[in-house]
Amino acid sequence: MDHKKQFTNNLIKLTVLGVLLYASLFYIAPFIAENIAVLFNSKNQVVVPTKINSPSLTNFPELTNKDLITLEGVASPNVSVELFVNDSSYAKLTSESDGKFKFEGVSIIKGKNSIYLTSKNNEGVESPKSKIYSLDFDDKKPEIKTINLTNGQTISNLN
């Protein structure tokens, strides 16, 4: 009976060892390998999306008496810069390698004008809309009223 009991115990141990070996080859080893790959980042690469800063104007006049103006500014280098005047796309150009750009001969309307910019790189990543600039165009000549005074006359309480 001792031999049968010992044989049964050895058979049970051999079966458990076989199941553990099978599980380690097909379940445990791939799990460990995947975690090591993630740990050393050899399986997946992290891609950081490109961000573009909003363009800005550097010489913006808030008041003008001319209907054509020049706007200069800075953006990310070598990106497409789009100018919007009164919520309509006005013009596009490409910024220089130092990020500078210049829109010349920009036509504005009498009264208040709203101006903003966006930029887009070659990959199609677009910047947020820039600050909204407000420009007032007034070409009326100022009216000057003269007061006829006589010699020695004093003026008081001019409201």
C-alpha cells in the first residue's frame, strides 16, 4: 500500500507541476514580458501632439485715420498665419524662420474694426485664436471753433 500511496502522491505532484509549467509558458511569461516592455517603453511609443502658440501683433494702432494699414507680428516659425478682419478671413501668409510676419495694405472700414489671427503648421495643427484687437478708423477732420475776443476781455467758467 505504501507504493500505491507514494505513486499517487508522485502522480499528483507531476500533474500540478505540469499545470504550473503550462500556465507559466502561456500565461505568466507573456504577462511578465508585456509589463517589462511597457516599463522600458520598447513596445509602445508615446506621441506628444505638437502645439502652436497663437500669433500676436507687435505694432497695433488702436486708432487710425487711414483706410489701409500695415500689421506686423510674431508667430511660430514657418507657419501659415491667417488674418481675420471683422470676423472674415482677409489674408494668409507664411511666417519667416524667426516667426515674424507682415500684412501690408490691410483695408478696414470706417468705425470700429475687430481683428484677430490664427496660425497652422504643415501638419495641420492649428493655434488657438489670438487676442481680439479693436481698431477705430475715423477720417473726419477735427472741428475747431474760435471765439472772437476783444482786447482785455476775460473768459471764465468755460464748460
